[in-house]
Amino acid sequence: MVDGLQSRESAASAARVLDAVRVGGCATRAEVTAATGLAKALVGERLRSLIECGLIREGGALASSGGRPAQRLSIAAERAHVLALEIGIRHLTGCVADLNGGLQRRATVGIHIKAGPSDVCSAAAELLRSLESATEQARYGPLIGLGVGVAAPVEYATGRTIHPPVSPNWHAFPVRDFFSSAFGVPAWADNEVNLMALAESRVGAAVGHQNTLTFKLGSWIGAGLVSNGKLHRGAQGCAGSLATRAGGEALERAAVHLAKSGASPGLAAALAEYGSLTVQTITKVAEARDAEAVRLLDEAAVDVGGVMSVLVDFFNPSLVVIAGSMTHGGEAFLSRIRETIYGSAISLAARDLQIVQSSLDDESSATGAAMMALDGLFSANALADTLARCGVGTGSAT
């Protein structure tokens, strides 16, 4: 039995200590004490309990500046695992993640979100079950939770999709409850771009920045906001939801029109060869100096950059992270976006602004989904239940 984690007060302080190591990167007892503001003795008690239950390990001396070297604290990443799912416009990506949010196994299948929530979520559950059945519990521990990112507005409090512009038949679908019931574990659901922003802020290109915007330039355009180091969801969970004509699907439709009209010989040849036109294909045609393809990408970049500059003015981030399939539009496309933002945003907002590509690429949404689930599982209210799912008992409070 693990003492000291049963009462509400003890669970709250234990959750703070755990987060200091898991999210804050604190590696020593002194760093945890400084980060949490808790008394040194209380930090010691909570660490003892968390080490005893196997969530934190302590070992390996750090470099000493004098005196006894401190022992390194770290999360026992293999103690248990979570499942992470991205429901994109055109695909599903399922992952097995450890307690650090690191993706250990991954699989992707193609399916369009317009197939409807029943078919898509059933396919997603099948994908996750195949991953779970191949996961060695002796290596990764028990399944304790599940996180889902959806390419649609999600009411975070209920885990339901609300009036998605791309797929109206998803309205009010209980994504969170569907997967919680399917796998018998707590689940969380959010808009996929929020989760990309969360992942970038913790392990991606936005590490070290407190105020950031992450844009996904995919079939549609969305933004995730991190404010003062915290993901900002807004009152209903739809902060960052926006649409512009320059989404990937709109760009591809415009390219097909140019190909079929004969205005672009390069796009016409590509359409005849491949049967469809993607952002990557349009980029290749533009790089071959097809005038209409170049114009199309340039107009899309200016449109996207204009939308971004408005949000830069409003939010004043120190960093903008750009992700999604439209980033495959080539360096000229990204440079035009940067040029538009710097040229359109007010000078004070743009003065020290950095604009970078995602360092997580197509893993950002699933990584964020895993982190969202872990945040929920290790919150003060859920910690006792999470320990039970890990096979650990909690004793009387101390």
C-alpha cells in the first residue's frame, strides 16, 4: 500500500510534485521544491510515495558543485501506457505512448472524415485494438487512458464535436465517451490543432516559449494558442477555430479547375498522370515554373499569411509554429507566408517574432493527444484512480 495519496489535499500536492517532474522537467528534489512552492518536507513525503508506487524513479547522481551530489528524478515511462488517436480529414493515426508521452508504436490508415462518425470511429477503434493487441504489457505496463484529437471543433468539457464545417454529420457526436466505452478507460478529446500546440510547447519547436501560435495548414486552417505556458481553449473549447479559402482542399480544387480548363499545361499533365492533385504535386509543377501553379501557391500563401498576421496582432506571440500538409508547398511558399506576416502585422508584434516549421511534423497531434490524456490521468482528482489502474493501492493519508 502507498501511504499519503488518498486525501484530496495529499493528492493535490502529489499531482503538483508529479507534474514538476513530468511536465516541468525538474530533475532534483530542490528543483521540485522551488517549482511547486511546497515545503521541503512535504515534497520529500510525496516523492517517497510516488517512488514507492513506481511512477517516479530516483537514481543516477547529477554533477555536483560541492557536497553530496543530487540524485536524478525521472518518470518511470514504462510503468503504464496510453493510446493516442488523431482523426484527421483524410486519415486516422493511432499510437501507443509511454508515461512521458513518447510514441512507441504507430499506425495510419486512410479514411475521410465525411464517412461519418460511426464508420470513422469504428475504424479508429479497430486500429487502436490492433496496436493494443501487439503491445507487450510486460514492457509497457497496463493501458490506463486514451486521448483523441479530431479535425473539428470539440467542446472540451463534454468531448463532443460541435457543428464541424467540413463534416456536419459529426455534430454532437460523443467522441470521448465512445472511446472510453470501447476501451474501458478514461478518455479525453479535443481539437487536433490544440493538441499540436500542446505538443510543440512541451517537446517541439515551441519549447521555452510562453506565448505561441501553432497553425495547421491542412485541408482547413486552424490555430492553437499557448498563453503564459498554458493551452488556451477558450470558454467553449473552440479558441483558434478559423477557416480561409486557402485550405489544402480548396487549393487542390482550384488546381484541378486550372488543369481541366487548359490554363495550366503543367497541372493538366500532372492530373492526367496521377489522377488527382495534391499540394505536393502542385508544388512540383510550380517548381517547374508553370505560371499558373506558381500564382496559385503565391495567392494561397498571401491569403494564409494575412489570416496569420491578424492573429499575431491580436495575440502577440513570441513564436509561430507552422505545421500541416500545406507546408509541403515548398520553401518559396513558406517564405511568402513569412513575408506576408512580417509585412502585415504591426511592427511591435512582429519585431521579435520567430516563425518556424514544426519539429514534430505529422506526430504532433498524436503526441498532444497522449499528453492530454496523461494530464487528465495525473490530475489531483484522477490520481487515485490512475494508481489503481496501474495496479497500485493507496493507503491512509499522512
